[in-house]
Amino acid sequence: MKYQTGDMEMFQRSREYVDTVIIPLNAITFEKGVNQAVASYEYLSLLTYELERELKGRIFLAHPVPYMKESGQEFKNGLLSQWREFYREAGFTYIRFLTTDNKWLSAANQEEILWFPSIQTDKMPKEAIKQVLDDHTEQITELLREAWNTD
């Protein structure tokens, strides 16, 4: 489910079953690395679409959280903390941040960070993109199921 009218009606009806929120983290820059940041955004958009489609009814896909690519670790930890608290207060048990930026791996609460390498989809055949998306969606689904089964 996503933060849009049709899904919110379903979300409110089945709130007790939707205990997981996925929050994409998107780097923004207009300096060095802008093409990589754009490619990462495009890939995360595709990946979250597939993930939400696969797990609709169990996860809530949040709006992407933009951050400046040049942000330091202290800022990033604060950003995670703010959003974690917001979604906990909203009633979510499992809060996961999805990113293609490996610098998030040094953040506090690493178990909440789902990192996957970015793929430049504009240079790949559609079949290859689909295969990578399917593989990453399956890996994320497995990580989420492990978390759900341990509680």
C-alpha cells in the first residue's frame, strides 16, 4: 500500500495487518555524482514498485526521503531517528529504510537498513532489469519474513 487515496482506504480497513513500512532513501545532488544519484533514484523507484506489488496488504510504502548526498553521518542518523519515531508513533512495528547508498550501512540500527547496489537501468535490456528487480525483491521479501518470524 502506498500513500495515495485508494490505498489509504484499504490501509485503514486492514490496519492491524500492515505492520511494516518501507522508506526509500534518495540522495540528491547537482554536483559530482549527479548521474549516479539519478540512476539510483530511478532504480529505487522501480524496486519499491515491485516490492509494494509483491507484498501489498502487508507493507506500507512511504514517500521517498530525500537527503543531500554530501550529508554527514550525524545528519543521517538524526534523519533516521526522526522518521523511525514518526512511523513507530503511527503504529508500525517493522521499519525498514531502503537505499542504494552504502554509506547508510554505518548508521545506527543497521538491521533497519536494506542496502542494494544501484543499477543503471537505462543501459540494460528490459529482461535483465526485470530479472534483477525480481532477485532483489525476493531478497528483501526474505529479509522481511525473517524479521516477521522472529517476533
